[in-house]
Amino acid sequence: MVAYVMGTVTITDGSWVEDYIPKVQAQVEAHGGRYIARNTEIEKLEGPAEVPTVAVIIEFPSLARAREWYHSAEYQPELRARQAGSVGNLILLDGL
């Protein structure tokens, strides 16, 4: 069953972004994933949360493959860079 990683990020220091995007896209694809959405133009429909700078949805073939990517050695430097230069949420869920 497919799985999705959904993220909302507010960038506080954009120095990491230029390197992050191509590296992480290649890593995601190497783990069988693909971006469904990655956008900076976000329309808030409801709720108390602030509108983030970026929202992403990544589809993986399974929860296991998504976890492999997230915990992989090659992603850890990008993860640390993202966390140092932004605040946000990343969640993993099963698809239908």
C-alpha cells in the first residue's frame, strides 16, 4: 500500500534550500518516492495554524520505503540543514 510523507515548513534561514531540493529529490526517487506536490503558493482554507512557506506531499510505495528514506544516512545531513533553517511538521501516513 502506498504511503505519504506530508510536510509543512516555514523557512527561517534559506541558506540550505538551494542544495537541499535537488539532493533530496534524488534521494526520494532512489527510495521509490515521487513528489505529488511541492509548492510555495498555499491557500489557507481554515484552522488556527499559520500558512507555511512550503508544503510538500511525497508518495512512496510503502511505509517501509518512506522510513528507509527518512532514516537513511544520505538524508541525515539534509535533515539537519532543514531543521536548522526552518520550523515545521513532517508526518507519515498510509494511503488508501
